Amino acid sequence: MVETATSSSCGDDNATPAVAYKRYALGEEKTFDNLFFEEKQQVLQLLGNFESRTGKFAIKGFPYNLDLLLHGPPGTGKTSLIKAIAQYTKRHVLTISSARSRPTSSCSTRPST
């Protein structure tokens, strides 16, 4: 299942879509069992600590969020890692194209006069 949606900018039906995303159903095709990279154990330990709120995630006042920045040329496994993490944590993947998004400051919340 792939869901695709767009949202218009600031409620203007004629505006170019401001944000586009795709939501993929969890699948069995990508797991850590079929990924091989040097930092695999570190990533699994980090995910385990995140899920069980241990390690740095157990510190009172420490934000309970996990952000990963992946970079590299096409074909290096970034998407496979994301799908494996989603499978491991039983979460969905939300893909947002930054080329099509707009900063929220470009939308005025004040009514026009």
C-alpha cells in the first residue's frame, strides 16, 4: 500500500502543493537481518535504548526523540536502513520532499483586509 497526498498552501485551492508525502505500509522486505554495514550494532543498540528508554534516553529531561541524518550517493543503503528501522520500531515512514515544501512563515494567518 502506498498513499500519496498533497496539501495546498495556506488553504488556497489553486496554489501549488506545498507539501507532498508518501506513506508506505510496513513490509517484511527490509530488516536488519539483510543489512550489512560497519555501524550495524551501534544502530541496533541506539534503537534498543530508544525503545526501552535506557542509556541517554533514561536521563530525566532528555528529549525522547531520535533523529538520524543519512547522506550519501544513490545506492548506498539509506532507504534500506530507513525501512529496516521502521520495521524494527513498528513505525511508518513519512517522506517529505524538501524541494516542494515552503517555510511556514510564507503563510499568513492574519485575515486580509
